[in-house]
Amino acid sequence: MRGRNAGSKENLVAAHYIVNQFQEIGIKPFFDSTYFQNFRIFTNVACRNIIGIIEGNDSLLKNEYIIIGAHFDHIGYKLVDDSVVVYNGADDNASGTAALIELARMLKEKEGHLKRSVLLVAFDAEEQGLYGSKHLATQMPIKNIALMVSMDMVGYFKKSKKLYLKGVATIKNGKKLIESIEKPEHLKLQTERFELSVWGATDTEPFAKLKVPTLHITTGLKSPYHKPEDDADRIDYIGLGLISEFMAHFVEEFANNEKVKPSGKLSPKHDKDNALFQWGVVANIGESSLLYSKSAFRSGKSSFAFAGGMFMQFNFNFIALRPEFLYENKSFYFPSTLHYSSDPVKINTQAITLPLSVLLKLEFYSNSYFYLGLGGYYSYYFQAVKNGKFMDFSNETYHHHAGIQGSIGINIHQISMSAVLRNELTPVLKHSPIVRDRAIFLCVSYSF
Ligand SMILES: [Zn+2]
């Protein structure tokens, strides 16, 4: 065998081996007369998923599927100085494939006692870019998939000491549900809310992107990843046995528990709206006015203000960091009492303003949250006009300004709306009683 690269004859040998195992165990093919789901990648390379089914016994729930997948392909071989170096991919992912076959054997015993239908899928062409799982995801009635699981790299329990279940937050009460499942005495589980690593793409991804609850089950990146040393002699077979045993209980629970529902939450990695990094455009309209800090004077009358520009947002769970880059145009009236004059003095300023806020998010639905923002800003005034005349930056006003800002808002998917208060800490005018600017804006932003 020269590895199991998608499209190679060695890959086909492995595919037939899995089919033979399914047949021997008595797993029915998902399609009328074949386990193969054929598809092509790149320029006509023939690939195939292998799909067996254990039909559910409940007249309604049998139309819902629990998909248990493991990719059986790997990266094949390479020629180094005219000699063949084979990448056997024992952990990645012969281990998951072996667990899948073992699981099939154990589930066969439970046939007739499972309410939902269980699909056992050996995915092809994962290493090339998740092509097998992408293909199945486009061919299935997505709403009927109750859960999709990828067992990818499960052969190193002895080293990892834990079996990771990544993505429990995509299932309603997922963590509780999973922790209630019977497991072998020596198996330790570690649940993680989401799959987060950008390096760890596995077959869950095409399903997760369609909002199907998904779990990546793995002993982690403990093997010599994508190296020829990832070989059979390093696999922890006892651990692999424990994992298969646990998976049989796991499938039984998920196939029979009528409360299994999606949580509506997705990993930021699978969800464009809720990405770790976002950017977009923002527009603000509002009003600004001048305030006296220490005096009996009334504050000046407010006038129109607006701003617009770009924002970036870095999301870390319920906290986000949001820098903005804005053009800002503000007008305000001087308190007329200062001048003992009834003619109002109007000032207009144009500035580049750079706010930076920390947002505290309270999520009420997937990608939808209320937030409170606190932060500061720097403003560079590049033009100021008083009653129609340019003001002199060396004598009358300042270029550099800074202040604090607070906001309250709501974000629904890509759109957010908020109210922002920007309070300047630096004075507006030279040679004058200290007056500071305060602006209130209604903001709308759209993230791409
Ligand atoms: Zn893999």
C-alpha cells in the first residue's frame, strides 16, 4: 500500500476493504444497491464516500440522521531521491476509520432499538479540501441531520489522556447531555464549546457552515502529523477500543433522545457573521454642543454632527475590541452669554477621529447580541470655521483632541445599531474659558 491518496488505486483498495467490513457486519448500504457515493474532484479524479445506514425504528424520528463520519483517505506517498516514502496516516485517519468499523459492529447489535437513523460514513478526499464531506452535505436534506460527528485522529489516547469532543455548544444542552452518557471507566472526556483552531479543519466544516450541530472527536494533534512516522505501531489500540465503546453509547443516546436539538450557535470559525475578525463600514449622525466645566454659564446650543468611516472588530467570546477610523464633522454654538451678545457664534470642525472601544457582549441568539462599549478616542482637527471664517490653529484652537466614549447597542448578524456619547477631555479653544465638546450619535454599521 502506498498511502490512500484520493483517486489512487490504493485508496480504492481501502474503500473496498471498508465495504467488505460493512457487508460482513451486516450494515445496509445507504443507496439502493451500493455503499459508494461517487464524485469527482479537480480535473476528473474519481473519488467516493462509503455510506452505510442503520435505519431508525421510530416512524417520525427515523427520518432524522445521526451522521458518524471518519475520512479514510490520507496523503499517499512522495518520491524522495528516487525512493518511495509512504505516508500511512495511521492516526490520520486510519484510526477514525477503524473506530467507525468497530462502531458499526457494536451498533449492529442495537439495530431495531434506535429511533433515529444512523449513517456511517467513510469520507474520501478530506486531505485535498474536505471534498467528500462537502459532497455529502450538498446531497442531504440538511434539516433532517440531527448531528454530524467527525472522528478524526483518535489513535493517541495514551498520550493525550483525554478524548476531546469539540463543538458541544452547537447542541442544545450538549455538554450536559454528553456528560450523562455511560463511558468506559478509564476513558476521560474533555468537552469544548466549539472547534476553534484554524489548523484543525475536519469533515464537520461543510455541515457546520449549514448550521448543523457538529462535533469533532479526537485525541488531538499528538501523532507525527502528515509525516511518514505516523504509523500503525504507534497507535494506542486499547484507547481506540475504549473510544469505540464510548461512541456506541454516544450514538445510542443521540439516536434515542428526543430532546436533541441544535442550539443555534456556531463556532466563529464556521460562521461568517461571527468571525474572530470583522470589518465594515459605519455611519454616525447626531449633534454636538459645547459644555462649560466650571461656570454658571449655560452650555451652548447644540447643532448637527455626523461621521463616517471604517471599523474593525476583534471578537473574543463576550468581549470585543473595536477600533474605528472616522471622518467627523461637528458644529456647535458658543454660549451667547459669554459674549454678551445675542448673535450666536457658530463653530464647525472637521476632524479625523480614531475611537477604540472594548465591547461587552450579551448574546441572545447566534450572532445577535446587546453590547456596552467603553473606550477613548483621539481626534485631529484639520479645519475649524467660526462664523464663516477659518480659525487659526496657532492662536484660536488646537489640532489635537482626545476624549472618552461610551456606547450601547444591538448587533443582529451583520448589522449593528448603537447610541454613542463622545465626551472631549481637551479644551476646544485657546485663550478662553475652558469649553469642551460633547457629541451624541446614532450609529449604524455593516460588517462584510
Ligand atoms: Zn485528518
